[in-house]
Amino acid sequence: LGQLQTRINARFPEAGLSRVCADVIDTAKFCARDARDLARPRPLWRLGALTIVALGIAAQVLAFRFLDIQVSTLTAPELLQGLEAAVNLLILFGGATWFLLTLEERMKRQRALDAIHSLRQLAHVIDMHQLTKDPTVVLDPRKTAASPDRTMTQFELTRYLDYCAEMLSLIGKLAALYADRVRDSVVIASVNDVENLTAGLGRKIWQKITIIGALEER
């Protein structure tokens, strides 16, 4: 990405695409650090969760022992009521245990999804920059009063579109960092969505480049 920004600055020093590339570089540095951090285990967090689960199990054991002691003095309706309460406690304890043991994974998933969403936003920003770089201007250079200024040659237009396509491809690779570090099905699906998005936008750009190449051959 740094090399790409250097190439953009050398050919289009005043273009807003260079500032977009700088934003992508900052995001890439964050994503690299964030993906590494997400891959690290959280031993203190896991120890705390396991401690709470162990205390819950101890409380359940004590409750059942107390119930066992009281069984001989309980009537049948009271025994059924006590068993129902014990089953409800087991269900609640199971739900609480699942919540604690999966909390770390769900927090990491949310962090990864937030970062992937920022990459998706950057992809759309790059697409906005290439929308106005239309090869039909080369086909019909006549302008109206409302037409924006078109100063790029065929070669410059091709290079600009190529830079956009490269940046989109690199954004897809940044998203893949999270799929590599966070083995979560939701994160992997979101990464695939970003890669499909960038590939689709890249195909639109290469259609424009193909048109310009056909004009040059003609």
C-alpha cells in the first residue's frame, strides 16, 4: 500500500485518491495490530470465567445436598416443587455457563466485524472515486455546460483505474487477515462478503480498462 501511494503521488499528486490510499494505509496498520491482538488468548479472562463456573457448580452441589437431606421430611407436592426448582436452577446455570464461556469469543467477533465494516466503507469510497473516470469521455469528448473537466489522457485514465483496482484488491487481503486470525464462521462469512465486494468492484473497473485498451488498439 505504501508503494502504491508513492506511485499515485508520482503520477497524480493533486488527486484525492492519494488521500484515500493514506486512509487505507492507516486502516491497514490498525488491522494488522488488531488481528494479531485478537489471535492472542486471554488467560485472565478465561480463568475468571472458569472460576465463576466452578463456584456455580459448587453452589449447585450444596443445593442438591441440602435437598437430599430434606427429602425424608417433605410431602410429595413439596418434593415435586423442590425438584422443579432444582431443574430450573440447572437450566439457568447452564445458560449462564454458556454465556461466560463464549463471551470472549463473541467480543472478539464483534471487534473483527467492526474492523471489516470499516474496510467495506473504504471499498465504497474507492468506487466513488472511479465512478467519474468514464471511458465514454474518450469515445465522445464533446462537453456540455454541466460536464466536469476531463484532463486525463487514455494512458492516465488507465493508470488511475488500475490504481483503484489494486487498492480494492489489497482491501480484500486486509479483510483476509481476520479470517486467518479469528476462526469464527460469522467473521469468515463477513470476510468473504468483503472479498466478493472488492472483486465485483474490480471487475467493473477492468471493464473500463478493457474499453480503453480496445480504443488504443483501434
